[in-house]
Amino acid sequence: MTTRPGTDTGSSESSVALTAWLASLVHNHDYASLAELRRPRVQREPHFRALWYSPTEGQREVYSQVAFLFSVYHQGRSRPDYGNGCLGAAARRIGSGYGRGPDDPGAARLVDRIVSSRRIPWRHLQHAVARLRACDQQPPSWARLVDDLNRWHDRKARVPYEWGLAFHMPATRGAAARSTALAAASTEKGSIT
């Protein structure tokens, strides 16, 4: 399933632009550039091109690494996949006929390692993308992944927590639990004042 970029509401303009450029490499069968992006130690034109989309110098690593992850997922593919949802929701699709997401012990361990990391866990993210590719499942929204990783250290954004919640709770239960928790928190705050 191919979703168009920018369908995740709230994605930044620069992350959507990066995703569109990466998708154009797949669409135009520019496999040489995609292969270059899979070689992170050798910096060539495609690496620098990915950095062009970064609005700040501090975000360059995220843009470069997401371009790498995108190229890993799209190796040998002829159609771009823009992805859908956050990494936690995508990881729910990892698994086999015996179980997916939280029911797959390997997927559960992988997500637990990712969400418990203080620093961005690039190696584990690469493993998650490779598992999604191997299971022939849709990746996370690449634009959202860029934005989430840029907010990894923002305590208010709580990206690791949101990914863990999306992975461990079904979408309907997760939304209901979040609204219940928010209602309880606002009632609690109201009773304090």
C-alpha cells in the first residue's frame, strides 16, 4: 500500500520534502543513489542532498539516518512506500503467522530496546526497518519518523512513550485509554486548585 507524503497531519514541511525526494529516487529507479545512501561511511552526493532538507545543523544526523533507513527498506523495490503511523504502530506489524507485534517475542524485545534508549537507538531502528521489510509490512511514515526523532529528547513530546503505547495497545484501546488518562489528569488538576 502506498500512501502519499504529507498525509500524516502535523508533519513538518522539511520532513515531507525529504520523503518526497527519497520516494522520487525509488520511482525513478535511481538505485545507484539509494545504494549510496546505504553506505553511511562513504559520504557522496545523495548523503549531502538528504542534508539539504534539514532546517538546522543539529537535525542533520536525523535526516541522514532516516534517508539510510528509507534506502534499507526500499532495497530492490520498484515502488515507493511513504509509510503510515509512528514506529510503534508499524512495529505492531512485525511478526509471522504465529503472532505479530506484542505477540511476537522478538518484536516486543526490539521495541522495548528502542523505547528504553536515552539516545536515538539507530542500530535498533535499522533492525526494526529490516524486520518490516522482511515481513513485507508497511514501514512507519518516513516524514513522521523524521519529526519524531527530532523530538526524541523533548520530554513534553514523549516520543518513546508514544511509540511504546502504539505498539503495546491496540489503536482503539489506546485512544480510549489516552482519553481516559487525559480526563483523569484534568480532573485531578482541577481538584487541586
